[in-house]
Amino acid sequence: MNPDQMDQTGHELQHAHDHLYGNLDLHNPDHRIASELTAFSRQAQVSRDLTGGLPPTFEGRSPAEMARSYEGKTDKGYTGTLASSLDAVRRWQVRN
């Protein structure tokens, strides 16, 4: 594996972890932007760990800003906003 892609692997593994351990439901479009927030946060952490503390290269944006970039991409299965997605996940977690 290319070392430059290790942080991206962390991103995808975080999606799998969240889904498999019931942190959110990736089958629910309302949860997908929240999933991007946790995945970009993990990607940032992996990047810092691998580079000795250098920030990730998210085009100068934070994990939250990266997650917000999915707002409005309904054609790709993302609904709502980051705030509404986080709220949907919280409501779902209380019920489950």
C-alpha cells in the first residue's frame, strides 16, 4: 500500500467501524454526512500520527468543513446538512 494512502484507508475503515458497531446506519441517507465527519476526523488523526503531527491535506479545511462539502449531494445519497445528520444519528442512537 502506498503510504500516502494510509490516511484514506483510515477514513474508509472508520465508516466500516461506525456501521458495524452500530454508531450509525449507513443505509440511512440521513446518517451519511455524520459518517463523513467521523471518517474525516479519523483520517486527520491517522495523517497526524503518520507524519509526526503535520495536519492532513484537506485543502486547508477542517474535518467538519470536509463533511459539510457533502451537503446537497442528493444524487450521491447524501441528504440534509451536517447538523441535521448529526441530529438524526443522535435520535437513532437513543431509540436503539
